[in-house]
Amino acid sequence: MKSKIVLCIIALVLLSVPSAFALGGLKLMTVEPGARPSGMGGAFTAVTADPYSPAYNPAASYGVGPLRGAIGHNAYWENIRLETGYLSFEKDQIYYSVGTQFAVVGDIQGRGNTPTSDFYPFDLHDFSLKAGAAFNVDSNIIIGVMAGWFFEKIESYRGSALNADLGILVLASPKLNLGASALNLGAKMKLREEEYSLPTTYRVGASYRLTHLLSAADVVIQDNDFHVHLGGEYEIKGNFLMRAGYRFGYDSKNFSAGVGFVQRNFRVDYAFMPYTNNLGDSHLINLTFQL
């Protein structure tokens, strides 16, 4: 059993390392989607059965049930927003997922070719669409893969690229999950006359569940930097959830917090993330449903 786990993790590392340190555009696609993950400090690589789990690890859709979905709205600062939608379902012991993200930065000020030209407003749009599946390769090991398409528009310039996510989830015990993923692997995207590497992110994490407490920790490699994410979620009387998290290694973000309210098959989540360096605060809200 242990040898299988080691081999799977080594294979994932070998597949992802060549592009894990790439820099490029599409930075809005690296923003943490989902109020629940964001409220837990973005430590979500080994948290399963949430509609947003595949955004952090395509293998983590494990246990999602017949059908579970979420739609979300993230407001960042004054003119940045991110809209998300994820859907997962299980059929014949295979866990399928589809997700989309649409980000907009509005009212960017541009100027013509000369210093005396008037300023004019334009927008930046990033769009992502992904679909994939996860399945057991052993009773305690799940492998996941997602394939997708990125699109970016800045002013009148457009670019697109195909990409893929790889993930592994290890059910180490009934309480402990281990996970690893490589996100946004793919060829470069060309925008105007320049080529940009995709915003590849590499994650390794663990989650541990007690009766009412879920704790999680991730190590994240992004833009040549190492980051540590810690978070937790506490359940109160089965229908109210409190969350908190902390991120280490970032210039402008660290603490986050959130809450969730469950009513029958619906859950409403909210997360608050303050930014330093006079960047303001961000607010995330989403609705989750299940059948």
C-alpha cells in the first residue's frame, strides 16, 4: 500500500515540475474560488466532496454523491470580480466534474500611442472552462484529471490555450486525507505578439476530521514562491459552520474567515479576506446545493 502511494506521488511530481515554476498571464485564474475554501485559508487540496474541491485537486471530487453544485460571486477591491460555477456527480463509481470561472477587471485606463493622447477605459476578461473525472486505482487511492480551455481578452487583444490538471488523493485513514495536484499544465498562450506561460500551481496538502472539526494544511508552489496555507472549519449543531485560515508567504494577504449556513439540501457560504498594502478587502459568497 505505501509503495503504491509513493509511486503515484512521484509520478505526479515528474509530470508537473517542468512547468510548475512558469510565469505568465491569466493571473486572475489563480485566485482561490469558493467562499468555503477561501474562508479556510485556501487549504483545500485534501478536502473532498465539495463542488469546489476539483478546483484545488481534481481527485478530491471523491465522495461527492449523486449531484452537487455551487455558484459563487467574488468581489475583489473596487473593479475586480470573479464569477464561478462548479458541478460534480458520481456515476458507476467515477466522479465527474465541470467548472467555469469568469473574471473581469473593469475601467482600466489606457492611452494612445502619444504622451498627449487622451485616456480611454477598457476591460480585462479571463475565462476558464474545465471538465474531468476521478476514479479509484486502489481502495484508498483516487486519481483525477481535468482538461480545459483558457481565454483572455485585454482591450482588443485575445489569446487562448488548452490546459490540464492532475491530482491524487490518498485516504490514509478514516479521518486523514492526503492530496497533491498540479494545476494549469499546458502550452503557452499567445496574446498580441507575446507568449505567456500558464499560471501553473503545484499543491500538496492534508486534511484531518474530528467529529465537528475539519482542519487542513497545504503547501503551494506558485510563481517560483513557496506558500503555506492553514485552515479549519467547525460545525455547530449541524447547520452552522465557522471557518478561519491563514496564508504564509504572500505580500498582501494572510488571514481570512468565513461562515456557512445549511438548510436542507442548500448551503450558503461567505468569506472575508482583508488585503494589506492599501488594497482593501474582498468578499466571497456562494450557494451550494445537492441531490
